[in-house]
Amino acid sequence: MTKQTWTGVDPGLVDTGIVTVTLDNTERTVHVMATALRYADVDTVADYLTNSQDLGAVFVEKYEDRGTTFTTHHEMRAFETQLKRLVPSIVLLSNAGVKKVVKDDMLK
């Protein structure tokens, strides 16, 4: 194994964040590329994921209803469903419980 690449997608109705990390154990390098798709609809996000090179495995943050807002549930669920239909290779990944692993001090 020379290179491993993973891409994480944080979808949003206004902005979608995409971060790709490539580890190269032969060269002993880490490459991180971050992209923000401003005001991107689901087709734009799907096009980016489909046509970009070297994304590796793509993980998309699954929409979780946390009871904090009630106006975007339907839109976010539709976005997620359409993205999975357009790019079937993505993996929807729950981030529930991440605050037990990634503490506030670590983010500072």
C-alpha cells in the first residue's frame, strides 16, 4: 500500500464542505485538500464527486434530526437521498456520538 485516500463531505443547504486526505506511506506525506461549494444544489455536489480525480472512498455525513431545528428536515433528507441516488458509491456515515471521541479541547 503506497497511498490511501479518503474524502469526507458535510452537505448543507447553503454550503457543502469537502475534505480529501491522502496518506502516502512511501513518501511519508499527508496531503489535505479542502473545498467549499457555495450555494451548491445536489446536482452540483454529485457532479463534483463524480468528476473529481483521486477522491478515494467518499463518506457523507448523514443527516441526523437533533431536535434543534424543524424547518430543514425534509430538504436535508431529500438532498441526502438524491445524492445517494446520483452517486451510489458514497457511504452515509452518522456522526452521532462524535463529541465523545473528539473533545472540545482537541478542536482548539
